[in-house]
Amino acid sequence: MTDISSASRGVKLALLEGQLLSRQIDRHVFLEGATRLGLSGPDADAAAAKFLAIAANQVARRASLKSSYDYIVIGSGASGAVVARRLAEKSRAMSTLSQREMRLSASCLFDGEIRLADDHNFLAQFLDAQRSIRSRVAIRRLIHAYCSHFDPGHPGIRQIGIFLREAVSTIPSSPRWVWPERHRQFGLFDPAQAPARLAELTINSLSPRKELEGIGLGGQLMVSGLSANVFLSALKLTQRNLSSNPKLEDVDRVVSWVQADDGKMYYSAHRGAVANTLLLPWTNRAPDQDIRQKVQSFLLDKLSDPRIDRGAWLGVDDAARDVMIRWLAQATLEQFLKVVDRVAAKHQWDYRRAFWNAYIEKRVVANAWVAFGSNGAQVARRIAENTADSLMRRFATLGGSGADQAILLLSIGDLIIADWSHNGRLRIWRRGNPSAPEFNLPSYAASDLRTDSEFDTVHLPPDGWQGKAEAYIRRHTGIKLLESEYMPRRMGK
């Protein structure tokens, strides 16, 4: 029973009424409580009578409920009541439905937990009635329901499609009745063909949404049902094109298709398919820089950074996610070097750039992250403002070290690597070492990145430390680099 001791007077009275209504207390207890709260005897007695009557009515109504119902019509006021009555009469009344009632019926075919469109026999009777009245408006509403709830595997959609193929041609032709021609061109009412044929229409356009609007799939129909299936079919064609003859316009088409005017994403339920389309062609090769930059920037904006927000990447293939992380690892290395080049002597970084790029190009870097001291953080933010490169804003802050210091974190196999800037040291931990640093934190203390590593070396001479680091990484991961792969190319060589 609910404790009402600490509630206000009005709340206490409401709680008492609820307890009486649910039979948690009896009439006598209610009257005592209501009187203590200031109700007069007659008012308390009237309230008790009212809520006991409501409780009795609820018991009677529950007793009259059936275990199942054929149809439940919700809403539409008086018209809904008429439709409900006619539906209950099924085939006996179906042929007498008015055109207005037909429009209401078409709109609710796919509503509710038990949908009318799932009932083959009912749907057959309903379509027979539609056939008999030959109403242009009713058929247009049925077309809207077909396009809105389109699912090529749904028997009801196939049943409606067969009906519409015939029905649209029986309506007297006019310049505004374009559905017969749209079906002839695109197989609109053939669920097995429509998505692929419409995808062919959009795949050569930089404005695919306008193409769909032009054939009647604009407005609410743009983001659901048939349009969504067209989009998925177009993604398959795009992935094929990117795998065989990649062009930036293929990426631009996908981006413009899903980019809403308010910055949100159309077809967000299919963001996994979008990411797979844009990333899977690059599992074994690298795209042109303009394609990579466009894809990387778009996915960071719409799906965020997979190193930080793994939940946003649910539904994306592991192979596609690995491509994105590999790109971000390379971008993080470049980010690190862009900043460090401005706060340290450039000659210190030619060797490190070549060494770590060699591992990134082998696609063995599983994660990368960077932390900057206060000066480096200011430089990174300034670069981000000047170049509109949002990735330059993705870094951790580094405390307890010099303002110009920075650190690059890499994950290769079971190894966690921390490479310090300037004349700092290169340290490596094996996974499972409690002192190994975590990735993607917003801030780090310098002391936590110098503790209990299993490998430790300085970067002197500039061309002498790489052999030791490569040997340690190879011994613990099996990943081998040749000297020609990790040493910078010299002029004349």
C-alpha cells in the first residue's frame, strides 16, 4: 500500500481515492482518512460512493472482455465507428463501403499490432470492394499506403501490388493520372522489381531525392517504405561502383541523399548500410585522398568516432569499422605531427613519421590517440579553425609535462605504444599490464604514461632506434617490417 504520510492534502486525498478504486482499502478506512483531511461527512460519503461505483463498473467491463478480437479501430471519431461496424460485418458490408470509408480503410490497413493487411482473406475482400467502386481517390490512398509501408517480402504488399497493376489502368486517363506510366517505366507496383529499377534512376543523379519526388515519392514517402528500399538498392550499386571504378560523385550522391536540411540524417535506421557502402570497398586498397576525406568527414559527423563511441557504430560490419579506424589512425599520426612540427624541431619527426606510417599502411594499427600539452592543444585548435578539419579537435590534454610536450598512443596487436615528442622516450606495454594506458580518454597525467613499460628506448641516434623497436614488436605480434619499409626515403636513393 502506498505511504501517503508525507504528501500534501490534495495529493493525500487523490492517493486515498486511488486506493479505494483499486480496493487496497475499504469504504470505512476511506471515510476516516477523508474526514481527517477536512472533507465533511456528506462529501466524504459521496466520494466513496462515486469511486466504488467506478470500481464495480471496471470489474464488469473486464469480465466482458474477449480473449481476442478480429479488428480494433482506433480514432477517426464518428467515421471510425462506422468503419469499425462495417469491418465487423466483413464481406457482407464490404461492397457497401462508401468512397470516404474506403479511404479511411486504406489508411488503417497497416496500423495496429494485428494489421488488416496481414489477413489474406480480409485483404482479398477489401480489394474486391475497391475494384467494384473504381474510385480514383480511394486507389490513390491505397497507392500511398503501398508506398509508405512497402516491404517486398510482405504477402499483403504483393497482393496490393497485383491489384494496383490492374486498377490504375482502369481509371479513365487524364494528364494528372500518371500511375499507369510510372508502373510501365519503373515496375512501381511489382515489389520484386521496383526498388532496383528506381535505384537505376537515381544512381546517375546528384539529386536522387528530386528524382524520387518527380515520380510521386516525396514528402512523407521520401523516408519510408518504397523510398527506403530504393535507397538500399542504390547503396548496393554504389558499393559496386566504388569497388570497380571509384568516383567522388558516387560518395557525393550518398551524402546528399541522406543529408537533411536541418543537419540530421535521413534513413538513420540504415546508417550501418551507409557506412558499409562507403568503407567496405577499401578493405584491401586505399581510395583517392578526396574520396577518403569526404567519407571520413561525413561518417565522423553522422556516426561519430568509432574509437570513442562504439555504440553509434552498431550494425556496421567489423571490416568496415576497421577501415575507418585505420584511416583515423593515419589521420591521428598526421595530426600529431602537424602539431609537433610547430613546437619542435622538424628533423626529429621524419624518422618517426616513416616508422609509424609503415605499420599503418600494413593495416595493423587497431587504434590511435594523441594527447597535447597546453601549447600543442592551442596549435591543434588553431589548425582546426583555419582548415575546418574537425578531426583536429579530437585529442586529449596532457598534464604534468612541458607545455610543448605531446604523446602518440598506438595499439598494434597485443601491444600498447606511447611515443613521446621532442627527446622523450618510446615505451611499449603488453596488453594485460595494469600500467598500460587506456585509449580515447579526454586527459592524461604524464606520470601515468611513463610507468612500468616492458620496452623503453630513446630516439637516438635518429636512425638507430627503429631496429630495436621493430624487433620487439615483431617478437610479440609476428608483424615484420623491412628496413626499406620503415626508413624515410632519402634524396637520390
